[in-house]
Amino acid sequence: MAGDTGTNPKFSNDEGVEKIRIGVSEFECMGAKSPNDHPHIFLDMGHDGEIICPYCSTVYVKDAGLKADESVPASAYRHEENAN
């Protein structure tokens, strides 16, 4: 879903915020940057527009105004983990 690579975008919650707004409904949550990450888990919001990661309890909210590589906070999108 994340464009030409065929991979899902990855997001983390290094800041420890309660909610992260993202521009996609299918993605991977990694908890935090390595070495503090949890298993990188695929999450799919479906039509709900919101999902809670079962590992780190971060609430992800779909924001149609954001692109696939954008998030609020901006640091949640993992650029280096999405690179091939």
C-alpha cells in the first residue's frame, strides 16, 4: 500500500504519545526504534479509522489529510526502516 515498493509503511512511538495520526490504514507498528522495539506487527484499521497496537497500546488514527509517509507527530514515520 505504501507506493511503489509493495511494502507497508512503518511507524514507531518513541515520544510515548497516546495517539498517532497517519495517512494509511494498513501499516506496521514497531513500538520504538531498535533496540527498544517490539515485534513489527502488521495492523489494518479496515473501515474503523482507528486501531490500538496490541503490543504497545499506541492508538493509530487514520487522517485522510496526511500522505502515506506522513504522521503526527512527524517523527513517528520510520524513514530508514521503509527504505529498501
